[in-house]
Amino acid sequence: MGPKPYPRPPRRARVRDKLSRFAVFAAPGLLVYFALVLVPIAIAILYSLTNKDPFNPPTRWVGLDNLTSLPSDDEFLQALKNTAVITGIVTLVTNAGGLALAVLLDRRGWFYNALRSVFFIPVVLSAVVVSVIWQTILVDDGLLNSMLRQLGMSNPPGWLSDPSLALYTVSWVVAWQGLGFCVVVYLAGLQSIPKELYEAAAIDGCGPVMRFCHVTWPMLAPAVTINTVMSLIGGFKAYDQVQVLTNGGPGPGTTSTLAFQVIQTAFTGNHIGYAAAMAAVMLAMVATISVIALRLLQKREVSS
């Protein structure tokens, strides 16, 4: 007879052991998340219920007055509109462009590997660095307009100085920087699709377009979910590009976004309580839109 097996510890002891191990490994991360995310959010929500202004004490409790003032604030409404435009453009451009580039780069060879790295470089750069580079290209006497003049265009567009173009220019810069992330996610999705599905579709007589519609697109549903939600969040929190490229102009609030308006109200106008109310609304909107998009896209994953 072999050695007797060790008796299993009581259920309560096993549960206690699992909880202790969870505490050891998860506690540091949870503590950091609590201190750097949850506590600041709670403080901001608390400030949103006051008239906090560091240069005009005392701070008084105003309840929901800040929130009820937002719908009649023209600057806030303009920033909300601009944010919606930027978010829509960023989501469409990064997903459509990222998918197209991923399909083109889904090849073997060092050349395609190098191109993948090139497209991903903007993602790892600071948004401020990217914005400064694009500013030197897009200003009225910048590289792009100089090239257009060389080609015979006497009055090239004011990409950053024309109020009718500036918002779309900022949207392009935000989308350009996020494009590489979408390319990488779509490439990972493409390379995870079994080749047998393409072979079966080819045997059934499907051409390239039919194979994309009936094999590639349904199998890319998880990648579409990730890229869409990340693009929505990225568009909503656009700030650095606006600050560097246009500083909210040209003109009053032409390119101002919610994030930009929050910073300006808090640190330029010193209205901390009112800015916190804007931030709380922005947080609620981002969370709601992200959850709705996630639910809808995950349903598509199941149906695919």
C-alpha cells in the first residue's frame, strides 16, 4: 500500500487561503486604483456640488446648481458639439482606415513588418509631440501650404486658422495618432482567422469581396468591438491636440472640446466647482456611451 493521501483542509480553511492569496497579489493594484482613480473621482463629484474657487473663499454647498446651469451654458454646449464631431470622425476614420491598412499589411516579409512598425510609432509618441509636428506642417506658412503654393495654388487653405476647417483638422490629427492601434488590433484579428475558412469559401466559389463579407468581417467582430470603444473614449478625451494646435480657436470655442473646456474653466477661470460638474457630466457620458456601444457590439459578436 502506498502512502496515505493528505486529508483535504476544511472548506473554511480553503476559502481563507484563497482570500489571503488574493489579498497578497491584488491588494497593491487595488490600492493604487483606489487612490489614483476612485478617490479623485469622488473628490471631483464632491467639488461639483460646491462653488469652490480658491481665490474667492469661502466654499459653499450649492447642490445641483452647477449641473442645472450647464444646459444654458453656450460654451459648454459648443464644446459638447465639437466633442461629438471629433469623436464621430475619429471612430470612423480609425476603424475604416485601420481595417483597410490591416488587410493590406496582412502579408509575410520584412517589408510588411517594417510598415507595421511605422504605422504604430505615432501611438507610442506623446500627443503633444505629435501635435507640435503637425502644427509645423499645417500652419499657414507650414510645409503643406508651401508645397501647395509650389504646385500653383495661390491661396491654400488655412488648416488651423479657418474656423470652418480647424475642427476637422484637429479631428484628423487625433485620428491619425490612433490609427496605428486599430491597425495592430485588426491585424491580430486577421491572423487569428483559420485559413480553412478561406479555402472552404474559395471552393464554394466566393470571390475576394464575398470572402471578406462572409468570412473576414464576421470573424473580426471582437476586434471591431475593441477598436470602436477605444476610439470613442479617445475622441471624448481629446485635449492635448486642441491645446497645442488651436488653443480652442480660431474664434471663440471653435475647436474647444469638453476636456479642454474643463481645464480652461478650472485653471484659467478658477471655477473649480463648475469645472468639476462639467467633468462629472463628461464621465457619465463616456461611461454610458461606452457601455451601450460595448453591449451592442458584443451582441454582434455572438450573432457572428
